[in-house]
Amino acid sequence: MQRYNALSVLWGGLTGQRHWKKVWGEAEPKQHYDVVIVGGGGHGLATAYYLAKEHGLRRVAVLEKGWLGGGNAGRNTTIIRSNYMIEGNTEFYEHSLKLWENLSHELNFNVMFSQRSHLTLVFTPSQRDAMARRYNIMRLNGIDGEFWNQDRLRHEVPHLNFDGGRLPILGAYVQPRAGTARHDAVNWGYARAATALGVDILQNCEVTGFIRKAGELVGVETSRGEILADKIGLAVAGHTSVLAHKAGLGKLPLETHKLQAYVSEPVKPLIDQVIVFGGFGHFYISQSDKGGLVYGGDLDTYNSYAQKGNLPVYADVAAAAMQIFPCLGRVKLLRQWAGVMDMSMDGSPFITKTHIPNLYLNAGWCYGGFKATPGSGHTFAHTIANDEPHWANRLLTLERYREGRLIDESGHGPVPKLQ
């Protein structure tokens, strides 16, 4: 693998950029692999990379029905944080954030991780008390967090609508180490590093079925022929239910919904942080390196596999934006899309071995899929390679529903508080 550094960039400028190689390879399917990962998004690519790097497995394939970055990996608002308070989520997302902090160096690829702080605005005393509980639990677990009063917030984000909204902004709870990254760069970086370790990345290779022998899964049927494998991992986000049914897993505690996101026209630097509207609605906004304001809100609240949204959520998100940033009133929307979300009933994911021999499941990411990318791949690879969970995903199992120990962070499943 070609190493990227300042000297190579300088040399490229002097030689017309002719020395650059493809970022990742194009492979033909082999007849048999040690592990096949279904899904070429961030989670699938990260899993393959860590299987090769941490566990020494070289006969690994990632199967993607389209192209890398064409699914949810390219359809999100790129927010990274670990401000969780429920056991199971707390340790997992902090583990993932620590991996983010060194990811560009590890992959030798700039994923543009920017630790610009994550601010949850506070509008009422009761909300302030609830958030204080969360952040105190975080700090007891060694996770950074602090409270900014109104004076500090006015200094840091002066263009917020402090007094003209429905309720005054009293302050904000802040995680300074949180931030954003570049979604496509994350995919490309993992794909490049995995290829260099011998992983085969097979694009336009849709899994259409599974091969069984003596009650075990021994391979997959694809649009490019049959591929045998000792172990199979599913990391297909909103299409988990479809493939799980084909594999014989039955009905999972998941629903597929769509989550819209929006990008404005480029503007001058305006928002240095990730701002979350933590009051009487769901809204989050940050500014990309290109100047576009990236923002989103709630689900469209009905089951769908469509990658486009509808007007009611658009209007709700625009209203929330105007509540806290009236200065955005004349900014034009550049583009909009929807990601297909696999929403678990308690709002928390699964990274687990299943009851079907040789089948492993990575699903249920709800709103948290992008921020979990390194941690998901790292712990899923450990689970597949060792047939037992990593310490950070030991509670993220399907069995928690049968055992009655839901990881209900804030009722962010498809039917909040009715799990």
C-alpha cells in the first residue's frame, strides 16, 4: 500500500499526479473464504479491516450490492459523540470515540475527524436536571462532559436565538471531544487499508440467498455466483430484516424507517460546533468543511425502504432551525436525502453471534450508526473471530429482549417507550 505523506503530495504536484494508485482493489470472487461480510458500508468495511489486522484473517471478503458509500454511509449527518448513560451503550460508544481519535493515523488516510464539541441546548429547568443526570453518569465513567451557562454559550455561539424563541435558551451540556468526520473518507480509508491486508472487496455483488449444509450456513448465493464461507457476518443496516429472513433468523425486533438529512448552500463560517435542539423537538446541525450547513431531525414515522423523504418532516426541521438560528431564514437548501434505518425497539444496536451456526449479526443502529463505525467494526470482528463478544459489546445481544434487560437510552426505537 502506498503511504500518504506530505512528501508524496509534493511529488504529485511536481509530476502531474501520475504516481497515485487506486485507493482500493477490484477483486474477482474466490470459491471459498474464511469470513464473508455482507454489506460494504462503514461497518462492514471496518469489520473486514479489523479481522485482517487484529485477528490475522486474510481470506475475507466484503460483499456490496451497489458501490461503496452508496447506502447509509453516504446518507447521514456525520456526527460523532459518546454522551450515553446506559450500561451497554456507555462503554461501547466511548470505545468507538477513542478509536476515532487515532483513526486517520491508523489508516494513513485523512478521515477529516474534527473534535469541535457537541452541544445539547437546555430550555427548561426539568430538562437541565435530566441532562445533569446523564452527564454526571458520563463523568463517573471517565467520559468528558461539562455545562455551559448562558453567558458562556453567548460567548461561544453568539448568533443563537437566546430570547426570541418559544422558550429561552438557559445553557448547554457539552461533550468537547465529540465532533464530525467525512463519511466517504471513512469508507475509502477502511477499504484501502483492508485491501492492503488482503481483503477482497466485491462491489455489485448482491446476496440473494444462503447455502445450508447439515443445519449450518456454509456460504451465500450472490448475483456473481455462489461463495462458500466458514463464517458469515451481516452488516446491512435497513435491509437487515430482509436478509435475516432469508437466513432463517425469523422476525427480529427491528423496523425499517427513513431518516432525512439536509445540506444548505455554502456560507461563511457560522457554526463551529455540533448544535442539538434538546427541547421540544429533535434537530441537530453542524457546518461542513465546504461551508454547507448539515442538519436533520426526526424519522418520517412510517416504515419504508425509500431513500427520499416527505414534506412534513422537512417543515418540522426547518421550523426548529428557525427557532434557534433565525439568521438562517434566507439560506437556500442545496440537497436532501434519506437514509434507510434499522430501528431496534429499545433504540440500541446488536453486535452478536446468532443461534444459527456460523451467522453473526450487526444491526439496530437507529440514529447512531455513523458514530459507531470504528467501534462496531472492532467489536464485530472480535465476536466473529473468537465466537465470543468483546468487552465493549457484551450486552448488545438479541437475548436482552428475552431476558427483559433492554438498553433503553431514551426511547429512541420506532415506538418510543412501548417496547
